[in-house]
Amino acid sequence: ERKGIEACKMSGAVGNYANVDPFVQDYVAQKFNLRSADISTQVLSRDFHERYASSLVILASTIEKIAVEIRNLSRTEIQEVEEGFSKGQKGSSAMPQKRNPISSENLCGCARMMRGYLVPILEDNALYHERDISHSSVERVAFIDMISLFDYMAERMASVIENLTVFPKLMLRNIALTGGAVYSQRVLTALIAKGMIREEAYDLIQPFAMAATQGGTPFIDALKSSTKVTSLLSEQEIDGLFTNDFYLRHVDEIYARVGLE
């Protein structure tokens, strides 16, 4: 995206190469390893700038997406992760037991600022007679602020991730809150694989799963007490459906695909 805005333009005051041959622009662009503008007026078309700014905002929104997830997982009733907490640091001023995800909250606010800067830049493409200076005041403020703010966001998010505390036991606790119903999809597909019609299999196990989530009979026990289920699945097969390994078997590959080997 940076290459999109790093362009060479030597086409004169109105972009018609009246005093400089197009070859000169191409030659200079090549020497400086720049893109030679295909067409321009007195200025480069601001769609270059729009793409660059949009890329920064999209990256900022990805940081925000991660920050929102951290904030949600930090809630007291979930508590699966926690931002790094230095010795002596205070959390909530009113509730001493809390450790608020202040960095993630800060990053969400920064992402809002980034989106706010984008709108004026998007409006800079339309210029009177293809050239006025209304874009100049916007770009002198917005780009400096956006680039600086995004650099801050990237550094702070990196620190959050590096120092993030994860609570695997609480993750397992939260999975167990469903009474085993979280594994209902595996049970459904297993029954279908044994020859049961999907609608029939769904209607069969749905009441068991719903009751389990409400604190009723654990899902696995309800399945084992159903003759329709046990006529197709053995007790050992049912037990094998209630493991997390099945869902985690491709995690390493997924990380590798985004460069996190």
C-alpha cells in the first residue's frame, strides 16, 4: 500500500506534459524506484491517498477486533484472559478485585479516532477544476496523526499480547457450563454418519442439549439413556465425541498460515 502513494509525477501544471516529455517522468521514477503516475492533473489523484489511509484504518480495526475480544474475555463472569498487571498497579477504583483491560479499551478508542480521520481524506479526491488546496489542510493534519496513532496502536497491542495472562482452567470451566451441550454438533454428525436422517437426529438430541444448558441432565448422560442413540453409537463412541482434541487438531496449521509457527 505504501508503494501506491509513492508515485512520481512530472507532467506539469495541468498534467499534459507540455514542457516535459512523459519519458522523463518514467526515467526519473525508475531511478528512484517509484511508480510512474499513469495520469494526473496538477496533483496526483487523491485515490492514492485514500487507499493508503484506508489500509491504516483497516489495520486499526483489526487491532480493535482483538482488543474487543480481550475486553470481553476479561469480564468477571468469563475471566479467561487478563492484561498484564504490574506489581502495585490498581484496577478498578471502586472494586479492588477487578483488573480492567485498560490498554484494550484505549485501543478501541484509538480505532474510532482513526476512522474519524478517514472521512475527510475520502472527501479530498474531489477538487475544483481538478486542483485546489482544500485537501492540503486535511492531509497536513490527518496523515501525520494517523501514522503516529497507528504506530502507537501497533506497539501497545504488541505489548498487550506479549504480557497477556491466560487462564486455561477457567476456559474449561466455561465450556463445562453448557453441561456438555457444546459437543452437540459432533453428536449430530456422528448420528448422521450412522445413517440417521439429519432432521430426525436433530430433533432427537435437541431436547437433551437444551435441558443440559439449563442445568438439567448432563448431555452425555441423556444420550446414553436414549435407546435410539445407543442403538447407533456405543458408549465408547459417545465418550469419544466429548473431547476437545477434535476441535484443536488444526490449530498449529492455522497459526502457521499466518506466520505464527
